[in-house]
Amino acid sequence: MTTTHTAPTSPTARGRRLLGAALTVCSLILFTSGAALAQDNDDDGVLPGHGGSAAAPGQNGAPGSGSSGSASTGVSVGTQIGIAGPLEDGLIDGRRAALQLSTAAGGTDVAFDVDSQDATFTGDVAGLNVSVGEDAVRLQGSGTLSLHTGVAAAMVRAQHAFMGWVFLVLDDGQASLKDTLAGKTQPDLIVSLGNLWMADLVVFQRILSHHAADLPGVHATLVFVSMDPTGAMHYAAVRGSTAGDSLEVAIP
């Protein structure tokens, strides 16, 4: 594991290092190899103990479900996966990471062309590729993910990658996600998480929300990098902040 950071003696830097450590530990315990994911039914942002056998995405409702974990009110219960935005041909590229969605019961009750305020995922003008399976929906594209209660969400690594890496990047969120992916920013913290199999985004945002009071405005980005058999590199990312329940997704 490789970690770099700036201003190591400042209180803010120490707080960000603690947040990075919390997300790193969570990745090692909960995100790796599709392990059964712990759920939290209160608003304290602290995860209980976990256990159980491994479950692959799309089986038995994996990844984990539950509340968004923030202290905010008015979050709707998601009994349906709503998608807003233009659609492409629906073909998922196995060389790239994908966003995976399912309901708490493991179903795929999907509605397209919903209003953006009601959508689980709102895509941008570039268009989305969506594949609906029996137990899970996989999506590639860029847009905003709303973590409605009752909907499970995970970023899963590329299925047909020769090699893969995941990095955690912490910054102030002033730069765009595109610039972050292009390496045009100076992050506060970068942690290599190795080749994660998946990342539960409900847990991811819950940890960020737990640090909202101490680290207002801090953004965390999970960057999935994959190399296909031809040597070409592919990038995907999901970014959240300590301030909210929505995540920015970029799977170009």
C-alpha cells in the first residue's frame, strides 16, 4: 500500500489522513473479494461487525443495501431503480468498471426516462449503456447517483481486464472529476487500494457523511484503472463528499 499526503502537521491534514485510513480499512475488510457487506441501521455512521459468506454481484442481492447513513432527512425509499438520461446501445464494455444497482430485495425493477429528481441515476448528455439482469443492473456512463434508501449500489471492477488497480484520492473538490482523472490536481491524499473486486458505495458515502462535522467540504474519489489484454488503459471513477448523499460517477 502506498500513501502520499501534504501538510502532515496541520489538523485538517491529520483529519483527512484519518478519513483516508477509515476508507482504506473499510476497503480491505468490506470491499474486497465481494465479501458480505455490513449494514448500519442508525445514523451514527459507525459500522457494526460483519460476517457471512461471500456473494458475487447479482447474487442474493449483493452488494449490501441499507440507508444512505447520513443524518439528513427527507431521503426517499427506493423500491424502484429510476434512470434518467439518454441511452446508447446497452452493451457493457467488459474492459471497464461498471456501476451496479439493485433493490434491497435483490430485484431489478427498473424505470427509464424518469424525472431527474426521482432518479437513482441521472446521466449526462454523452449517453448511458445499461444492462438489466435478473438480480442487478449494470451501467456505464457519466452522471449523478442518488443513494435512495432501499437501493444497493457498487462500483465493480472490469471483468475482462488483464490488470487493475484502485486508488483513493482526497481533495477539496474544487477541480472537476475530469481534471482529477487527468491528474491535473494536487490531492491532499492518495492511497493505493490494490485490485479491489468491488466497492459498496452506500458504505463509502456513509463513512464520508460520518466525518462531515470535522471535515466539511472534503471530497473522496475512488479511481478504478484497468489494462486490457492489448495494453490499453481504461479509467472509471466515483466521487463523494462529506456534505451529501449523491455521488458523481464517470465511466467514460
